Amino acid sequence: MTFFAVVVLGLVLVSALVLALAVSIAAVRGLRARREAHRRAVAEPLRPLLLEVAVGEGEDAEAAADTLAALDTAAWRTVEPAVLAVLGKVRGDGQRLLVELLAVRGVITRERGRLHARGAVRRAAAAELLGAAAYAPAVPELAALLHDGDPEVRLVAARALGRAGAPGAVGMDAGDGVGQAASALLAALAGQQPAAPPDVVARSLMLLGAPAAGALRAALGAPSALERLTAAEVLGRLGVAAASRDLEEIVLRDPSDVVRARAATALGRIGAPLAVSALRAATSPTGAAAVRRAAVVALGEVGDPVALRCLWSLLDDGDAHVADGAASALLALGAPGVRVLAEVASQEQDGSPGAVARAHEVVACAVLAEVLPPLLVDEVDRVRRAAATRAAVVSVPGAGPATGAELLGVGA
Amino acid sequence: MTTVLVADDDLDIRELVAFKLAQAGYEVRSAPDGAAALDLARAGGVDIVVLDLMMPGLSGLDVCAELRRQEATADLPVIMLTARAQDQDVASGFAAGADDYVVKPFSPRELVSRVQAVLGRTRP
């Protein structure tokens, strides 16, 4: 055989192979398209039944669920992906009916088994589904998955616990699923390397809501700073007033500046008036900058005029963030704070230049932005006029700038 | 009959909302994105809009702001339906002119109640 013949034969063989490959790809695609068309043909008429179940109201929904539960295996296979697709999109009765349907069809049992599968993707997918189902009985298994060797699986488990452990989860009646889920999530933050990203854990804890307060308060005493910090953050965002005392203790005594600052912020969000004493102490000039800044803002959010004198004294603080925060906090206190700011702004001759400029800026911005109610605008004008009058008679013996007691409306 | 415009890029959500609202006696028009929603709203005959926040192209916030800018649709009630539940997201929705805010996953029954409540508040 000549060299030319060998080349031609080779080319023919390669062409035949390419042709065979193209034909097989087309055949596979055709088969898939046919299967998909068949799936649609079977599933489409069942779609209204699925929607009826998902909106979950009345006897019609129950009857639709019964019909889907009674489908033969082949028909169910065509419908199951659509059921799973709507599962995480509704809550309430519709979600409960969908989960009951999945339980009857064996899907819940199958997915709980897959939480222990060898493949990480299968474990993660199962956790995702049980989370979307908000299936409370799976909380212990999902909690165990927070110790999985695969970080993606741990992340999905942390997310799923926020829904499966939530108060409205399906089957939540039995046991303390919320507390279990919260404790497991918080424990995931302990150690050198958190088992799941802290923001994911915090979001899930938020979904658990106020019923997780017990676990969150307990975590304020945990050895892990990240655990304490997250607990303080979530308690503040949930507005758990019962945790105020615990958070005050953290503000005053926690060894971590970051945790103390976060606890101060939490107290501000809760708006606990009794916390003013601890927050004032946290603004001490010897304290850490982060804690002082957070405490000043929190004093404004709490809104108790008891903080007036403390905030006033901070208007010329060496830390500009603290001083700015004090000015904003005074504004947040309403009439008494605005009165102090207006008075300080008017003391151009006698006051600290930094404090005067800061107070002037905050009041002017508030007036320009029209965020002050008309009564407070009148108050600002009244204080300015009084300051101008005092300035005019400042040469008179005994006359001078207003005293702190006068400004605060208390006896000298 | 009161007409509700439902705009969401998720087919499941569109169908669920439409199904529930139709059950409750509303006429429903659907749009898969912000531009289509604006077209349908401008065409008239819509009494209230249920609007997803995150859609390809024009977002729900964009659509809401645009509806408020145009005289014909400035008073059209809008309910945001979205997975974004952070405080600042809710605030952005209201700042853009939304009348109410429903977070996904949602309760279809609650959504119908909100539609009724917003219509009750906004209709003369």
C-alpha cells in the first residue's frame, strides 16, 4: 500500500468517526427533546393542580394534593421537579401542603437519607431541599451537617437551619427546634476557623427570630469572641429588650473591643433607656475608640435626655468621629438636644471652636434638609435670638453665656 | 373587575400570584421583565401593580420610580414582592414610591390581603 493510499484511508476513517459522533450527538439530543416534550405533555395538565396546592387554601388545595399524591410513579417523576421548584417560593399553608405531598411521595425520607451520601454535592442538595421545605424534624441532621468536611455543605446546612428551625417551619410543634438550630449555628462560630461564614450564620439566626433569644443570650458568655459578637449583633437587630442587661455587661466588661462596640450598637437598636448609664460609661476618654464611637451613636438612638450632658461634653472630643457622633446623637434626642446644639452653635465667642463649628453644621444641615419639625425650627430660632441678646449685653456685670443647668432645664 | 399587573422574571412566581389573584376574583396581566411591565402599565386599565424588585434590565425600583414620574401612572398603587428583606431594601422600595412590601417566600393568602388593603387605602 502506497503512502498516499494510507493517508486517504486515514482521512476516510477520521471522517467516518466524526460523522458517527455527530449522528450520535444528534440522536441523544433528539431523544432528550422527545423525553422533555413527553414530560411537558404529562406535566402541563397537572400544573393547575400544583398551583392549587401551592396557594394552599381550602378543600380544593387538599383535593389537588391528594390527586398528585396518587399519581403513578412515571407521572410523579415528571411533576416532581416542578414541585421542588415552587417549594421554596411560598410559605404558610401552601408550603405545608407541598411538604406533606413530598413526604407522602417519599421525597423527604429520600433526601434525609441523602444528607449522609458519600458525594458532597448530594449532601448539599439534600440540605438545600430540606431547608426550602422548612422541614423542622430535620434540624438535628442539618445541625450535624455543620461539622461536615466540605465547606460548601456546611454553608448550605447553615442556610437551611435558618428556615428549618424557624418558628413557622413545618412540623415545628414537637421539641425546641428553634433553640436547637440557634445553638448549633452559634457553636459553628466557635474555634479558630468558623464552620460556616459568620454573615450566613447571622442571617439564619435572624430568621429564627425572637424565640432564639435564649440561645443568643447564652452565647454572650461563650469563650469565642466571634460567637459573642454575632449573638450581640442578632439580639440588637431582633430588638430583644430582655437581653439589655446582658448586653450592658458585655459593653462594660467584655475583653474584646469589637464585641463591646457591637454590644453598644445593639443596645442602641433595642433602645433600652436603662442602658444609658452603661453607654455613658463606654464613652469614657480612656476607652477604645471603636467602643466610644458606637456608644455615642447608641446614646442618640436610645433617645433618653439623661445623656444630654454626656453628649454635650463630647462635642469637642479629640476623636472627630466621637464628636461628630455626639452632635448627631444630640439631634436625635429631639427638642432638648437641638436646644443644646443651637446654644453651642451660638457661642462663637466663648465656646470651643470645634464644638461650635460642629453644632452649627449639624443644626444648619438639619434645617436645610427640613428634617426638623416646625416646633424645633422655632426652638432653634428662639435660642439663637436669646444668644444674640446675651451677646449684646455681655458687657453688663453678671451677664454671660447660658449655663449648662439653664440649657438642660434644671436648677443651678 | 379590578386588574392587577404582576411583573416578575420567575415564571413560577408569576403563575402562583396570577393563580391566587384570579381565584380571589381579580383580572391579572403578567410581565416577565421591567420594560414589559412599564408598557402594560402605560397601556392603561391596570388598577394595581405587584412588582418584583430584581428583574433583568429595568429593576422593580426603576419601574416604580418611572411609574411615579409619569402623570398617567403616578398614582398607581405598587406592591413590591421581593426576596430582599434587609431594612435598607425595604426603605429603598418605599423611597421609590412603593405602597407596600412583601417578602419572598410569600404567603399567597397574605399577598391577596395586602392587595385588598392597598386598594382600599388608595382608591378614592
